[in-house]
Amino acid sequence: MRTTYYTLQQVIARTSLSSSTIYRWEKLGIFPQRTKLGPRRVAWRSDQIENWMAPSVA
């Protein structure tokens, strides 16, 4: 299975969160960590974002 990635703009559009909230929650461990794809490029794994957005079932 091929891994797909979301850019920051795609994550913002998908989650309706601001970039500062994403970075703050990422630092606090609330939001998935970004992946470094190159010297000047980072992205988030789409499966991690989708799992984070899915309601947790108790």
C-alpha cells in the first residue's frame, strides 16, 4: 500500500485548524507529527490525519 501525504494547506483544509494550532498541538503530542520529506519539505501522513479525525470509540 502506498503512503500518501498532506501538505500543511491540505491539513488545514481537512481539519479546519489554523497552522499555529496544528504546530502547537503537534508539540504537545495532541496532533500527529509531521514527516520530513526533504531539506525544505514536510508533510503529514494522510492515514495518521484520518485516524486522528475519526471519533474514538470507547
